[in-house]
Amino acid sequence: MGIDTYINGTLFSIVQGDITELDTDAIVNPANKQLQLGAGVAGAILSKGGASIQVECDQIGHCDLGDAVITNGGKLKAKYVIHAVGPRYGVDPEHEKYLKSAVRKSIELADKKELSSIGIPAVSTGVYGYPIEDAARAIVTSILETLSEGVLLDKVILCLYSEKDYKTFEKALAGLND
């Protein structure tokens, strides 16, 4: 199950699955500012990728809201993990701006590192409480805008764990194309 479309020469796909199993150059971790891998996607990345990812996060030490940093991918299929700090819904002012920025910075960082592919989850929708419908619109919009400005990535995969989330993002993309 998946949706594929090309934007400015880059394949944009929405798929249902486990982001830690994606065969991409990088995957995105919805990070906190302290870059401490805890629960949810971050916990799965730590569990499957190993401690070397956290060690490198500790060396970096901090990432600002709406920004992203990159570390090794440890034992993951992905060579790198891009840690994107999205907003806490209802806590961080201008949450949509920061969510879009975290996604944009992730794609731009992958492009700057001359990677060919990146996997992105539903940033900020877990413990940060961002409503899935609102996040879907913001994340899909940010990806489409960033790709339309031209990056050299071959593939951007939006990877949703549950079927419900997948359908929500599918609906968001359809709504933006209407």
C-alpha cells in the first residue's frame, strides 16, 4: 500500500510501515531539544540502531525547536538518522511553523549531505500531542513546498506506522491536490 507522485524530479511516497525498516539513506527521528532517545519512534531507533546513535546525540548535545541535526544510523538499514525537533502541541507558540520547519530542515540536511533518500514519520504526533489531521496537512505541505523549491534527493518517503495515520496523510495529500 502506498501513494507515489513526482515533485520536481523527486519521488514522494506515502507508505504504511515501520520507519526503522526503511531502506533509505536516512530516517527522521522526532527528537526533543536535548536529543535524548526515549519512547515511540526514538525508542525504536535506539532499540534497533544501538547505543552509538545516542552517543553521537550526546556529543551534539542540543538542537533548537524547528531545526534538525544528523548522526550515524548505527545498526539500522539507514546510514543516518536526522533528528528533527518538532513542537509540543499547545505548548510551543506557532506550532505549525515549527513543525513545517523541522520537516523542511530534515529534507534540506539530507540534500546538503548529498543523500539520495529520506524517510519521515509523523513528527510531533506522539508524546508531543499534535493532532494527526493538523500534522498531516502541515507535514505534507512542508514536504511539497520543499521539494518544489528543488532538492537533489531521489526519494522522500513519508512513513506512517498505523493504517489510520496512513489514511489521514493520504487524505491530506488529496485535499492539497484538489
